[in-house]
Amino acid sequence: MKNILIPTDFSDNSCNAIKYAVSMFWDQECTFYLLNTYTPAIAGSRFMAASFEESMLTNSAAKYSQRGPDSLLVRITNDYDNKKHQFKTISSFSLLVDEVIESISAYDIDLVVMGTKGATGMEEVFMGSNAVRVIKSVKDCPVLAIPQNFEFQKPTEIAFATDFTRFYTKSELKPLVELANIFDATVRIVHVQYEIRTLSELQLFNLGMLRKYLGEVEHYVHTVSELNSVSKTLEVFSKEMDIHLLAMLNYQHSYMEQLIREPVVKRVAFHTQIPLLVIPSWA
């Protein structure tokens, strides 16, 4: 049985992430943990005792956080009647990232699923989003980010973006292999090339190990030239190959780290593309 954590603020965006996760694992036995955190703003000095009004604010936020998941749970069980699925709620007075990390350990979570908001104009949403803060902080669990308004598509085409400069471990690639097996998907290994040159011996070795770990999963290697930025290149590749899900390992100097650090003007279009599976480095 899989344990899946879904942070929610009861917005349409987070509800869409729930819908996606339920659809994705429809045929799998799963327990979904719906997490809501609340941290009401408290005015005044941190050295002062909480006033009566401040206590009322906290109590009100707590009641809202407790009622919200329960109400959402009723809607979900009515809309998605699946005997293979169980739903549990978590309400916590805590910072989101802290509670996600604690819940991963406490409930033996296999996957975190989160909705992401798109960007409009020059607005910096990607770096400021809760999803990215979770991605940057979680070290022992993959995170699946679902774009706003994205409707579930069976991920029969999965792209795995990598530059082959780092050795992969079998445990790191397990989430990718599992999803490929569940959906009988083809994995497109995509290498963004900054300049035309052959792979080094180290890169060839890492590619060989990657193929070994993928085993019987159908896979192909695609080398593409960089188009202005990593995000733009992956966006174009995903559209041309009709990719349903993009996966990356998150480690120092990885594509994921580069994408986060790219100037927003280069990656605005990336916000609303396809689901992104970020696998932390466990080595």
C-alpha cells in the first residue's frame, strides 16, 4: 500500500492536485493524507504573552483547519468511490514545510503531491511557491508538482532530464521505474547539450548504469541543444514528444537546481506545463 501526502489549502488548485493523485493511483491500494497547516499572524512583540484577541485568532484558525479537511473528505469520498483508497486528515499549527517533513517520517510517506500556481507576466511565482519550498527542503521523499488546471492524463510518455554527470543509485531511480511499470510507460532520457561534444567516459558509465536500473522499461536517449534556457528546452521537447510527466533528480548542479535559479523571464512558460516529479538525492 502506498502512503501519499497531499498538502491542501482547500483552493481549486490544491483540489485539482487531489483529483490528479486519486486518478493516477486509481488501481493502487493507497492511503491519502490530506494536510492543512495554519499559522495565523500574531501582532506584537514575540516577547509578549498572547492576548485574548490573539488566542481567539489562533482558535478560529484551528477550527477552520480542522473543519476544512473534514468537509473536503466528504466531497472526495462522494466523488471518488474507490474501495482501494483510504483518506485521512491532518490539521497542524505549524509551518507547511516543517509539517510536510514531519509527516513524511510519521506516516511513512512514499510520495508528496502538490498543486502549483502559474505565473502571470513578470510575477515571480515559481520561486515563491509552497511547492518549490517543499521541493528544496524535502530530502527523503519524491515530490510530484501538478500544474494549475492540469487534467490527469495517463503518463505513458515520461521524460527523465539528466546530464549524466552524477552516479545514480537504484533507490533514487525507484520512483521513476515504479511509475513507468504501473503505466507501461516509455521513458525518454533527455540530455540538454550546451555545446556539441561527445559524452565523457564518466557520462557514458552513468548512462550505462541508468539503463541497467531501468531494466525492462522501454527507454530512449535524446540529446537536444539548449534553447535559451533549460526550462525552454525541456518545454519544447515535452511538447514535441507529447510528454505527460517530467522527472528530475534534485542535487547540486542538477537541472532542477538550474531551473529554480534561472531568471524568471526565461522560465515563465514552464510554470503551467506538465506534472513535474522531483526525486531528491539520497546518495
